[in-house]
Amino acid sequence: MTSRGSNTGGNAMMQIEKNTVDAKNQLQKNNLVTFENKKGNGKRIMFVGNSITRHGKCSSIGWNNDWGMAASAKEKDYVHILIERFKKDYNDAAFCICQIAEWEREYKNGESLLGLFEEARKFHADIIILRLVENCPREDFEPETFKTELDKLISYLNPSGKAKLFMTTSFWKHTATPTLLKFAKERNIPIAELEDLGEDDSMKAIGLFNHEGVANHPGDKGMQVIADRIYRLSS
């Protein structure tokens, strides 16, 4: 492991291989979708992602929180930083957090999993922020299948087609990045690139957790930068 604050280039897959947090069971299947100020009358904003968006408590890896891994507090993960900003921009906004790590892991059969996110579909979002892909298997990645299934996921979460979409690339370098960039360009979706953050240990929680996978997730600084880049897309 490199020292905190260093930039680590070289092998494009090196940093993502340090993410040893299991994509399975990050949350219970009946708890994949949560809300904040659900009955708000303003903009309806949805965050779609994986452990960086929300990971439930898991004592076996030393993660005893229920928010974006590995922020030091709920209000310091990128979701809640953005929630506070959007509250200032949109009066009485409502928020939905949709955790799709299982979909990522099984994206080739993604359509069969869409029912897990029914409550998010019913939210009828005006804005959807998609920050995903880290848990998609890098070996034998199928770009066209991924694009097809991601279209289905978006259509499911956005049944009216009215939502404004925003995306990011992976936090760590991933074989899917060219596909994500192409997908966003073809559909005219603004996308923030994040892979440089995963190459910079100062953006992670290294030294704060014993479990290497948790420690290599974005720490408070990384979460802040993720939020900043997403916010610039949406403002």
C-alpha cells in the first residue's frame, strides 16, 4: 500500500483491486431504498449508487455506520453534502437514496433485479444522479450488454422520462470507463470523471480503518471532491 498523499499511477487496475469490500449484502434487500424529506413539495432528487453512496453496518470489516463508505460522518458523505446544497437551491426538496450494488454485480441479468427498486421508481424523481460501476466485474465486461441493461435501469427508475440525469465515472480505474463515457455522450448526459481521485491516497480513508477495502474508499476529502464535481454538473 502506498503512503497517504501519494499519487499511484502504473497498473490501471491496481487501486480498484484494493477494494475488497464485498458487493454482496451491502444492505438488506428490503432496505435498498431510503428517503429524506420524502413528502417535500419541491424538487425530487435521487442518488443511485453503491457502497460509496450507502453501505450498511458490517462489523466483520470494521464498518459500523450506515452512510457512504468511508466518510467519517453521515453529513460528510457526498450524498449528504449534496443534499445540503440542494436544500438551499430547491425549497422543500425531497430525496431518495437507491443502493444498486447487487445490480452492478449481476448487471448481465439486471432486468431481473429491477423490482428491488420499486420504491425508488414510485418516487418519480426530477433529478437522478448515477454514481455506479465499481462492482461490475472487470473480467469479461460486456459493453453492449452493460449499456442495454443500464438503459433499462434508468427507464425503470425514470418511468415518465422527465428526470434530468447526471453521471460519474468510477472512483477507481475500471474497464467500464470508456463504455460509461460513450453511454453518456450518446445520450447527452453530463458526466463527471473521478478516476484520478482513486489514484490519490489523500482522497481515501487510509489509516482510519484496518480493513484495506474500507480504507481505500473515499474519505472526507474524497467525498467533498466527488460532491463538488457532481454539483458543478448540475448547477
